[in-house]
Amino acid sequence: MHLREDHMRHPQYLRNWFGYASDRINLRLARKMGRLNHFFFVNGCMARRLRFIPSGGAVVEVTMRTLQGRFLMLPTSEVSQLILGIIARAQARYDMVIHAFVFMSDHYHMLLSVKSAFQLARFMCYVSSNIAREVGKLFWKGRFWGRRYQAIVVSDEEAAQVARLKYILANGCKEGLVSRPQDWMGANVAWALLSGIWTIAGRWFDRTKEYRARGTGQTERFESFEAVQISPLPGWEHLSPSEIKRRAASLIQEIEAETAQMHRRQGTGPLGMEQVLRHHQHDVPKELETSPAPLFHAATKEIRQRLCAAYDMFLQNYRRASERLKAGEVDVRFPSGCFPPPRPFIESWAPG
């Protein structure tokens, strides 16, 4: 991975570079998509996509990227243990079902089963804010994440869920950093799936107790070990543990073979973890990999169309309720499972 020079860390240079790079990325995406509305969407001229979870819950793939794609989560042992502890505490706090995750230097993916958009929002707020606080404390001051998390619903089809699991496991290999998913030192589930041990331990620091102990003379470190519980994909729940382990191992072998084939075709080799860890946390990639995200992940066109139709109905109901709210109606019912807009400002109450 090619990096820019160290002088890019200068604040003024970074401001100039980020504005220039953002313009280049946005224009390139607009040309690629051939739609001007995508250009306006990326530049913030349109509202964010509504957070939508089908009634009854769904499998969701969540992605989040660091500010400017910096390597703020460089996979040192300390950072990985902190991240695992935070995920474990968030899982216990919000009763989240976790199927897979991988934390790269500049972004992460998680595959979750969520009950509602509200549960997902609370879980993600807890995870992202604590990572920004704990990991940022080591290397960085100020804003940590580039933007709000992106959540894409995955259909109930086994093929769609397995495809997203394989994509998450392939992170690190497809970028040419390591030859096997289990070689990546960042927080991930590869070893858990291969071993059949569905828990991964991390460290949690109780900052509340630490704060209360200040000035009391206590020297104790308020540290504990927390375990992330990994659950099989919904499409694999009917399988025995040994069969799940076999299928996961088969996926990882496919990734290894595809990675080796990629390197033979390109005449290259994996960068290796030693070289990865030589990067500085403030470094940025020479070019950010960006591509438009789909509305849904589905294995068949029919299921994708059904999900799109459900979202379209949800969106229309939300818009109609919003128009009524803007018109001054008080008793407005928004569709179930949504975050309604805030109430308008009230200048003054009319007498009587």
C-alpha cells in the first residue's frame, strides 16, 4: 500500500489535501455512476438514506471508516484487545447477536442480527464512541470517524449471508496484506470459526470506576476480561457445530486459493504483518477505495425486488407523515421502526 509523505501530517496540508481528494473522489464516482444525483448525494446536498430494518429483524452488514481513511486502528495487540473488550461489553449491554467482524487499519465490517434500527443505533453508538475514546487516546486527538455507520440489510437467503461472511473474512487478503484470513492481527473471527470456539476474549477498562477512584490513593487498574460471543449465521443454525466448522474452513480455503491466484496473476506477494505494522497511525492511503453501496444484499433478483418494495413503502409512509408534521398537524403517526424527525420550533403559543 503506497503512502504519502510524512509532511502530510501537517494540519494545513491535510486540510488542503482532504478538500482536493474529496473533490476528485466525488467527481470520479459521479462519472462512474453516470448519474448526477449520486454526485449531489455524496456532497451532502440530499438527506441520508433512512435507517430501515424489516419488521421482525434482519441480518445487517455494518461498515464504518476512520477519518480520511487514516490507519488509526493499526492492528497492534493493544488496539485489538481494546476493540474486542468494547465489542463484548456492547454485546452484553444491548443483547446483540454477532456473526462476524473484521477490523482493518482504517475501517471495519460487522455482520449482525438486529431486532430493530433502534437496537442497532444504540449498539453502534456504544461501540464507535468507545473505540474513538480508547483507541484515539493512544494515537489521535479530535474526530475519529469519517461519517456515520452504514448498515445494509442482508436477505434471509443462506447464499446471501454466506457471501457476506466470505467478504468479511477476505478482508486483508483481497487487499494483498496477508495470504490467509487468520494471519490478520486485527480483531476478527477467522480463528474462532476454524477452531469451533465461539468466544473471543478482549480487555475492558472501566473508566467510571477509574474516575471515581481519583484522589483516593488507589493504584488499582480497573481492567477486566470480556468475551465476545459469536453466533452461527441464521442460514446455518440448523447445522451441527462440526458441519458449521467444516463450512467455515471451506470458505477460508477458498479465500486462500483466490488470494494465491491473485498474486500469481499480478506477480506479487502479500505485504505481511511486519510491513503493515511499520505504518504510522496518522498515515493515509494514496487513494481511498470508494464504491456506491447497494440498498440490500440478496442472492436473487426476486428477493432484492421484494426488499426494495418494502423499503419504498416505508419511505413513502415516512414522507407523508413528515409532510403532515410540517403542515402543523400534531397527532402524526410515523411508520413503525423509524426515527421520526424532531418537532418544529414553537415561536409562541397563541392565546386561547
